Amino acid sequence: QTVAYRPATRPKFPSLELAKNAESLPERLRMLWAGDIRKDKAAKFQQELLSRLFAYAADCLPEIADDPASIDRAMRTGFNWELGPFEMWDAVGVDAAIAPNAGKLVRSGASTWYRDGGKQVFDPARAEYVPVLQPAGIAAVADFRKSHGIVKGNAGASLVDLGDGIAAIELHSKKDAVGEDITRLVTQVLNPGSDAVRNFQGFVITGDGANFSVGANLFQVLLFIQEGEWEDLDFAVRGFQRMTAAIKFCPRPVVVAPYGLCLGGGAEIALHAASRQPHAELYMGLVETGVGVVPAGGGTKEMVLRAVDSAVGVLSASGRDATTRLAGSTEYFDALKRNFELIALAKVSTSAADARLLGYLSASDRITAHRDRVVHDAQQVAITLADAGYSAPIPREIPAAGESALATLKLGVHLMRQADYISDHDQKVGNHVAHILCGGAIPPGTLVGEQYFLDLERQAFLSLCGERKTQERIAFTLKTGKPLRN
């Protein structure tokens, strides 16, 4: 109006501000749909947009699809929508005036496109409800929860019977974070003497949410720090380590089926499984250094073991004796260095195939392309492992890379700082990662057990939590969802 520049302002709309606090998409849609279109531009836009979407989807029946469920499935799968148009329509309430097919539904005495928990959908051509047909292998944990019920559960996780002797440990915590409720249930369920281990032949850890897990509950960690409850924080870290150990050493095969974001503690859960059955769209990584700490749930330890296995494979393939040459070998150091960079730089995979290249997944881990088939495919892997007479691994002792490898890694960190590629605090965190991976400043080849590395992880984690810059990083990430480079 004035043909002059002014500072940009972020528009605020009452309906959007209110809907932001909603827990689910259907609830957000209802809030936006109920907004006053005379006073709120966002509400007016939303209602016009959805009305046109609903009308177009209804008018496409039966031209491009026989029933609403087919259209909803196509939109969810093809465009990554959380709900299809008819599912959204049910959320806000079906209006007969929007489309002729909606009028048929209302005149039949019905009020929603779906009924019976989504098992039936209204067919306008027949003016009646018909079963929603699902192809073989399509399943969600929620389907089994409805049919079989919950064996046991809490606010963060549930044990659900999938049938055929396999149970799912469903992760459903708020904002996909791993907290005390998840660690407690997983540890209890996978304990060798538990009823679940006696009653089931295998387990699948997965969920139905948008992401597998964004990592440990940082809010709880920051609360412990701010209140000076260091013993409680130490106990929580030990509890997380006991959970991942329960996954790894459970007498029954545990298959983790990650999808979406699988970060930090979520990645540590996956690393300890007997097998992994990921969805193709997987963003997996040990990202703890981004908030100024180190992976302390066994993730760093598992990357040491992977480095050992990688080096042994290369040495054995070349005809050399891996048992005597491992500790001081170039192959061992190169593998450690790769894994050091993964952790120190918080590298995250861009897909499940990329996660395999980075070393988070093994060559034997199969990838599921269709999100709705992940649960079924993971169940089949668990059945195969159980039928093959699965035997849990035993805790390993490995030769530590020791002080010479540690000095080399620390030199690399120092050079990165000198080049101003990392900050002073990044250097401190990186040195802790190197210390754990190499087993500390001990003679190369010293045999150490898995618990030794877990103790190093826990000590480094607690030490870094006492650093002001780590506390600043955690607080910033909780507030913005982004890492702070300080």
C-alpha cells in the first residue's frame, strides 16, 4: 500500500494457534473446520480447501475407484498423507450438501464413511456398507491390539500378541521419545524368566506412529541435571543399558522394525536386535553428539563390535590370522575411524539402503518397501529365527585398540578444531567418543568385555551432562528441535 519495505511479520490466526495444541490430526481438523470463517482467514481457507477436496474425491466414485477406502489408501501411500480424504471427512463430519454421493450416505441413515473401527466403508453405488479388503501382509499393530488385546502395557509401550507365537512390543510414547516407561517394560518382557519369554517364541519391536523413535527423553535428562539428581541420572543410564542388553541377550529372537526417524536411543535399540526389518524410508543415526553427549545405551559399544567384525572379515578374506593381527591392524583402525566419524559427526542415513552402507544395518537385514507390510515382514523374520532354533549370543571379549589408536583419533579431532571445523565443545565430545571406541589409554590388544565399554559410555555421558554447553544444547534442542553449535 505504501510501496515501502517494512520488517516481515508472521501472521497469526486464532484457529491455527488453537489447533497447534491438538494431539491428533482428526482433532486439529475439527478445530479448523469449526473456526469462524468471517473473522479467520485460515479457517475460511481450510474449509474451502477441504470442501473442494471432499467433493472431488466423492465425485470420483466409482469412476477411478470402487470404494472410498481405495482412494484413501492411494492418497496415504502415494502422497504420504496421514489420512485420506474420506477419513478426513469423517473427522470433521459428513455434510450432505458437499457432494451427491455424500447425500446418499446421509439419506441411508449413516453419518460416517467408515464404521466398525474402519473395517467397513460406505459404498455409494450400493448404498450400503461393505468390508474394507486388505491385501495379504498388510497389517498394523493396532489391528492386533483390537483383535487380541494388550498382554501388558503402560503409557510408553505395550506388549501385543501378533499370533503364531510372536508378540510385538509397541512403542507409542509421546513425541516418540524413549523414557523410563519404555525401558522398564522392554526389560521386564525380555527378561529370561518372564512370562512373555515362556509364552512367546519371538518378539518384534515396532510401532504405528510417524516415527520409530527420536531418541531418549531429553526433557527428563535435563530435569535430572537441573535438580542435581546425578544418582537418578546414573540409574536411568544404567536402566537404558539393561534394556538394550535384554534385547541382545534375550533367549528368544528380537526383531526390531524401525521406520521414519530412528535416532539416538532408538538406533541403539535397533543395533542390539537379533535382526532388523526396516522400512525403506529410514533416517537412522547415533546423533547424541548433537546435544553434547555420547551414545550411552550401548550404541558406542556396538559400533566397536561392528568394527571388530568388519576387520576380522577383511583379514580372514586376505588369508591372514585375525586373532593375532587384529589389535594393531590397519583394518581394525580404519573400521574404528569410520565408526568414530559416524558418531562424532552425528551422521544420519537418508534411507534404509544408506543405513546399510553406513553400518547401522547388516547385510542380512532385509528392507520392506511398503510401510504397511513392516509388521508382517518382521513377524515372519522372528518366526524364521525361532524355527531355526535361535540361540542368544553371549557377552564378548575383544582386543581394545588402545592408546595408540586413541592418540591418532585425538590428533584428528585436534586438527579439525584447528581448522575451525568444530567448536571447543565438539572437540571435548569427540575426544570422549574416541576414548570409548579405543577402550581408553590402555595397551593395544588388551582383552576387555562389553560391560567395560558400557562403563566408559556411562562415565562419559555423566561427565558431559555436567558441562554448561551440553546443558545449553539440550535446552535449545528441546525448545527448537534443532541442534545448537556452541
